[in-house]
Amino acid sequence: MRHASLDIIHAEHQALAAMLRSLQMLLAQSRRDGKTPDFEVLRAMLFYIDEFPERLHHPKESELLFPAILARCPDLAHVIAKLDQDHARGERAVRDLEHALLAFEMMGDSRRVAFERAAETYVRQYLEHMAVEETEILPAARKHFGVDDWAVLDAAFEANADPLTGHLAQPDYQPLFQRILAHAPAPIGLGEAKDA
């Protein structure tokens, strides 16, 4: 049986993974070309991560999904504790990465390596986090949740409307998504890294 919340969580994970891989590709391309990356599109990508996954997706996992899993699968307590810690650090982590990007943009190549290392660590940890959710948490939900659990989760996640999962962007966010889609490399966008 399909559940809207699981489909939405999976779609949001895929959209975020694509965004993170595009960020890596943008940085790799700029290194290969010996140029600075497109700071505007990098800022837009990090802003998206801060606005959507951090503020919409994670709170619903931590407040609804994880407690319901814990109630039915206490053996996953250590996994849930680690995922909750990741969520608690998430907003700070993206802000630290935004600061490192600003330092690179303002201070030049002397800050490039620090930003690139921070970005690689951030991407790796985020992808690992989502993999744990996909391989341990979501299968447990499929196995143990009842109709009432699904009703609560489905209603909560259906309200997310992340434009990268096929929803129409709210008017305030349309310029952000147009910028990302026009300039970010695949898999998230249609563009290539701009010349610096």
C-alpha cells in the first residue's frame, strides 16, 4: 500500500540529494576550469536547503515520524537519537556553510579550500543521514504504522509543497527556483557553471 507521506519524504530526499550533487558538480567544474564558482547560484542553493529541508522537512520528521517509530520500535532509539542530533545541528551547519561561502567570495582563493572542504563534509554527512532514514526509518514505518499514523503523517507532509518535487513555487520563491534551475548544473538545473 502506498502512503503519500512516504512518497513525499522520498521525493524530498531525492530533490535534496540532486541539489547537493549539483553543488558538488558546480565546485568540481570551477576547479577544473581554474575559475571561481558562480557564487550567486551557490547562495541560492544553500538558501533553498535552509528554507525547505531545514524548516519544513526535518521538523516533521523529528516531531511526527521519529516519535511514532520510537513508540513501535524502541530498538531504533540509538538511530533516532543520532538523526535527531543531525536535525538539531542542521540549521547551524547550513549557516556555517553559507558563512564559509561568503568568506570565499569576499576573501578570495585564500578561503576556497576551507569552503570546498566544508561543502564536501556537509554533502557527505547529509547524504549519509538520508540513507539511514531510507534504509532504517522508512522501512520500519511501512512495517509498523497503522491507519491513524499514516493519516497524521500524510496530512503533515502534503503541506510541504517543495517546488523541486513538482509543486508550483509560491510567488515569493519563484525567482529563487528560476535562478537555481537556470544556472545550477544537472541533476538539479539546466545550466553550467558560469565564467567568473
